[in-house]
Amino acid sequence: MGAACSTEGRDEAEAAQAAAGKGREGREGRGPPREAHTVRHWHEKMMMSAASQAVFEAAQRGDSHKVHTALKAHGDPNCVNFAGYNALMLSVAGGYIEVVAMLLQASADPNRGISGVAPLMIAAASGQLEVSRMLINCGAAATGACEAMGRTALHRAAERGHAEIVRLLVQAGASVDIGDFEENTALMFAALEALLACSTLSVSIARSVSLANNAGESALSLCVKSAHEACLETMLRAGAPVNTANRATGNTALAEAAKVGSEALCRRIIQYQANVNCSNSRQETPLMLASKAGHDQVVRMLLVAGANAAAEDINGHTALMHASSSGVSVVSALLDFGSNPSEVSKVDSNTPATLAALHGRKEVYGLLVRAGAFVPSTDKDGSQKI
């Protein structure tokens, strides 16, 4: 259903807002914010108008007949209750399309909400495509953000996987680069929740795939953590940098894929020239992370791709040492590729066998012994360990 939008009532609302804010110093001045004056104006009008009260009460229940009657009696759809809610917000919340259309035709302001939450944000979050389109056609701004978290209608739609609404909002001018108060972009939410929405956003603008939130996570890393293969493919084609590391952990997309244990994700990322030996803030490589998690097939793939099995982390532990706490299959894979079963950490003096013993891995310990593992009784200089 379409909605023929009127601006007559909206002009009155803007005039009232300007009059209420005249002479005030704004949010940082002595007086209350201009928005508070506007809310007071529309609530006072509600208190004086039985027809406006009838519009509000009927709209929240989706009673189109009573809404029609109250509007004909000159009820104003822009009036608000004592908390600042208006009829359009509540009718959108209920998904009452016919009532929404009536209110918009009667000059309801599509951009008036509470705490920055406008009707379009409500519609986008609840997946109401037709209502969202009606609101946009009647002047709803696709760029507003809520005061609580700084999220836009696009953030909300992407977070909940409403791909068609994502597409509509992008076409209406919503920015895919804008982050919320934690610098999370809509693409990051899409990477976690919805493949189609992710594809829509990535194709819309490639630059957003390079952005990171306050935790250092990019849309690509979030996509990998959620094991979304189709979304990963879209972002890789959009130019997502595969070797960019998380600012907090130092993990690259390949490191995250190795932790997840997805062969498909690892293979695709490697095909896009990922550095298989890139280490994180603890000097752990993707091979170490996969070994520790017990992902034997990923371990073999990384080794074939050139992963260095002799690399050491900050504790002097190799991939084989990490694998000693996980299982026989990973240890076997590393031994097949020539890992040293007697390697001694230069930091804590552990060996693969001592770590297997420490974690109660009897089968791993036996495998290492059969492979020639030896735990030295003295240091290389001949001194006895203490």
C-alpha cells in the first residue's frame, strides 16, 4: 500500500520547534534542549485534544476505522504521550500498514521519534519492507542514529539479517561506512548475521571492508569467526585486506579461520595471498592456533601452503608443542612434515613430550616417544636442570 504524504502538519511541527527553542542556548546552554520543548508542545496539544488522544489510542492497536474517524475529527497524528511516543511509532511497531499509511497521509512526521529512534529504525529492525519503503517515500531520513548506541536503521537491518531493507536503505542514501559508538559498521553486523545483507553492503562500497571497530575487529574477521563462506567470498572479491591484523590480538583472517577449523575458509583466504606465517601479538602463527585447537586437516593444509613448523611463540613453543595438548591426529600430521619431537623451549624448557604429560595426553606421549622424542636431563652446557 502506498501513502500520499502531506507536509502541512510537518511545517507546523517545525514552526513549533523553532518557536520553542528561540532564545535558548541549546544542549550546552542554561535552558533545556530544544527537543524537550518540542515534546512538551506536542504533549500539551495531546492533552487538549480528545481527537488526538483517539488517534493515538486507536493507532497503537491497529484500529484503522477509529484512526480514520479521529483524523476526520481533526486529531493530530504528531501529538505525543507523556513519554514522547507518537501514533506513527506505535503503529509501525505493530506492523499496522493501513494505519501507518493513514497517519502519513495525515501529515505524520516520519522523522519524529524518541531518543533518536525514529519510525524507520523500528521498521528496519523488525523487517518491515513495505512500511520502510512508505516511510522513506514520505521523507524519512535513512541517516539518523539513536542516542543510546549511535546505531542507524541500516545497523539494525543488517544486524537482524533483513537484506531487502538493507538494499532499500543503501539506495535511500544510508552510509555503510558509519560506525556506532563502538565503531561497528553495518557490514560488521551483516558479517555475523546475514549472508545476503553482507553481499549487498560489500558490493555497495568496497572501502567499508577495511574498517575496524573499537575491538579491532573488521567485517572480514567477524565473517570468518561466524564461518560464513558466501559472505567471505563477497568481501574478498570486494578487496578486503587478508593480511590486516586485529589491533588487539594481532590475529589475521587466516588465523581466525585456523582457530575455527574451517578448511574451506582457510583455502579461500590462502588463495587471496594470505601470509601463512603471519604471527599475532603472542607470536602465534595460524599453524599453532590450528594445532592447539586440534584441527588436523587445517594443519596439513597450512603445512602444504608453506607454514613454518619450527616457528616459536613468546613461550618458545612450536606448533608441535601446541599440538601436544590437543590430540594424536594433529601431532601425527606435524611429525609427518618433519617437526622435531625433542625440541626444547628456550623460555620454559618444555618439550612436546613434557607438555603432553602435563595435559595428561597418554596417547600423544606414546606417539612422541615412538617418534624418537627425548627429554634431556641436563642443559646443553651440562648443568643439571632445577
